[in-house]
Amino acid sequence: MNQPASAYTAHETAVIDEGCLIGEGTKIWHFSHIMADCVIGKRCNIGQNVVISPGVVLGENVKIQNNVSVYSGVVCEDDVFLGPSMVFTNVLNPRSAINRRGEYQKTLVQKGASIGANATIVCGHTIGAYALIGAGAVVTKDVAPYALVYGNPSQQHGWVSEAGHKLAFDDQNEAICPETGEKYKVENNVVTKSSIQK
């Protein structure tokens, strides 16, 4: 049984199946379908014509734009952004005549990551925290935290800050986000946030 609808807002055309847990302040828009046993955190925004498949887990403040299907096997952590018409998959070799429900691959989208419009995420991979996937990218492997990735197949083209700005590292392997003043360091192809620039 679902909790009271007063905890969240759903348009009258939305369909919410039994067994869902939906956090306070979440908004579900026109013609969206939240299928059984989903867990959706607080303050999420689920756009028009979105399908959340059974058992999907969304953290808090997840923003899903129009025309996105989030298939079983996908987990999105807090503050994830899913752009319009982006695509997840959950089977590597789908066939209409063969039931592969027992073969769903897991996809993890870590905290703060953004996936651009019309991007495709092939299942079985992890999108690292605060990574930025460009519009139309086809992601076929894991993406590192803070990585800027685009193209088909996608390739890494640098690093971004938590605010989404491309980072320009100096000869000390340090960079500053122009919006927040936060300092980042890259060592052995791993980016960490170290401090706020004074």
C-alpha cells in the first residue's frame, strides 16, 4: 500500500502502482507511470511521460526530464539529473522471443551526476559522482567521478566541478571552479575536491 498522496504531488493523469515509497515534496507530472515497489526519495521532480520500472531506487532531489524510462536495475543516488529523452538499458542482448528478466544488469548513477538529453547508457556500468555526460553520448563503459564524457561511443574530454564547469588544471595538478571557488586536484587520473579558494 502506498503512503498518503499528500506527502507528494502527482498530476491526475499519473499512474502510481501499489507498493511504492515516494518521498515528501516529490512532484510527478503528466502521463508518468511509477511501477510497483519503487523507492523515490524526497524532493524529486519526475517530468512528463516518464516510466519508473519495478524496483527502481531514486535518491533525494533527483530530476528526471520528459520522456525518460528508468528500467529495473537502475539506481540513481541523490541529486542526479536525467536529461530529456535519455535512455537506460537493462539487458545486453535483448530478443523479443526470449525472456531475459532474470538477466537484468545493474546500472548505478552516483551522487550529483548529470546525463544529457538523448544520451544512452548501456547497462552494467557505473556513472561516477558529479560526472557530466554530454547530450547524445553513448556510454559503453564505467565513467569516473567528475569526468566530462561525450561522443559515440563516448570518450572522456576532461573533468568538471561539482557545479558542472570544466576544470583547467595547472602544472601543480590543481584547478578552481569559477562558480564556487572550490579547489580540485587530479592525481593518477583521480579527481578530488580539496578546499575552497580564499
